[in-house]
Amino acid sequence: MESVTLDALDRQLLQALQLDARVPFSRVAVVLGVSDRTLARRFTRLREAGAVRVSAVPRGRSEWLVRLRVRPHAAAALAQALAARADTAWVTLLSGDTELVCLLHASGALPTAELSRHPHVTDVRAQQFLRSFMDGWWPGRTSALAAEQIAALREPETGRAVVEPADLDRRLLPALAADGRAAYADLAVRVGWSESAVRRRLEELRRAGRLRFHVEVDPALYGYTTQCLVWLAVAPAHVTTVAGALAADDETAHVAATTGTRNLLAVLVCRNPDELYAYVTERVGALPGVERIETATVGAYTKRFAPAQDSR
């Protein structure tokens, strides 16, 4: 990523996108008191610098966390190979390149047998996500917008409509995964349908809650330089309470219940190792029901939020 520094307007724009990833710049411009062209230029600059990416992920797919212990000298090459797979969403290097973790969307059998035969993989573990307790991943926890600005930008809640899969979805969803803010006209060219049909279908999918939009911003731009995966063994009666408590904390990027003896996974984002230590020991460890904690720091992301597979 190119060197980028966020100013106040950048932060306001990014928070507006986190409220609604496809909000028109013209609407944000009215709230912020700037021109929509200014916002469009700001967004283009951040996107081209690799500082922000907007993508859409279909809901309802089976998600698995696959954890691999690897020989350090082979970790980077294996991470690249996993990133090239269509069924991986994100791929991370952990613990000084001795581990890899990937989020895998499974429509059939998991590739664990294939991965276990790799000459540089010494152990493979897989956990299915049972329930996510946060809608999306770490949003930056910024307070750039005032309460009245947030209220003006937030879409009112509506009842969930029911929609059936359509032929258009097979082309539309991969296009939105690649660029969640693609213009309707560009999407229409990509999928070979009319602009009005694309607009109508996207609105239907959003009303039905069939899509999750991710606004991915590097936490380091906000001053958060330490990321960590935390596996928690929590007494079953306390899982929902512990997950809810973590989801409300600024340090938590995501938290999900999983299969396995460690039944909660949390992704933490802190300013530095000292803050991570304090949060894990004083906050997470003190929650009733938490029996064991395992941590692994994130060295690098090889891939984040893969495009959806094209099922044509």
C-alpha cells in the first residue's frame, strides 16, 4: 500500500461508507458540506493507494476457519497458493510465519486432506463458523461523524423481503465482490443486463439481507498496528454473553462462535502490544465463563475478502 495519511474529511468519508457502503457521494456531500466531486476524488485517491476497498459477500454460505502449522521457509509461498484459490476469503500469516489461517467458503468437501499432504504442512485444523456476532469486520471505530450526521446517513430499518436466486446473481455477485461501489452502468456492462434490471436486483438483494458489504481499511491508518487472533474456550452457557461483550468493545474486529474445543474466535485490533496485553489479561480473561485463551499475532494478510465464485 502506498503511504497514506487520513485527514478529518477522509475519516468522515470512510465512516459514512461504513454506515452504507453504497451511499451516493451526493448524499454524503450534503451532510458534510462539501461537493460530491471532492468526495469522489478523495475516495478514488484512497482506493488507488490501496487504503480502502469495498466488496460485497453473499450471506448464508458455509464458512470454515482452516489453521495450518507450516515450516517457516515455505509459509509465504503456501499463503500465495491459498490466496489464489477461489474458495478462500482471507489468508493470514501468524506467529512469525509458523502458522497460516484462512477463511474458506465451502460448497462441498473441505480441502483438508489435500492440504495435509503438502510437504511443508505439519498440522491442519478446521472449525466451522456457527454464528457471527458482528456484521462485518473492524470498521475503524472512528468518531469522525457527529450523531446528527450519522442519523442523516443511516438508512432506516426495513422488513426483510424474501428473494429467490436469479440467473443474474451468478454474474452480479462476483462483480460486486470485486468492487462493492461499482456504478450501476458499469455493472450492467459487466453482467450483460440493463442498468435498470441491475439496480432493481441489487436493491432486492440488499432489502432481503442477502449481501454483506465490507469497507476494508487498514487499521494502521487509524494508529492501530497490532492485530491478533484469539481462540477462547468458553463454558457453553456463557458463549453468547462473552461474545456479546467482546463485540461491544473497540478492540474487537470480529467475533464468532465456532465448532471445536475452543468455541469462540475473536479478531483483535490494538494500538500496540502493550494495549493488546492489557486487553487480553484484564478484559477478556476476566469475563465469566472464559476457561482458556490462545493468542496468535497477525504478521500479514496475503488476501482479504475473495470475490464470490462464478457458478456459470
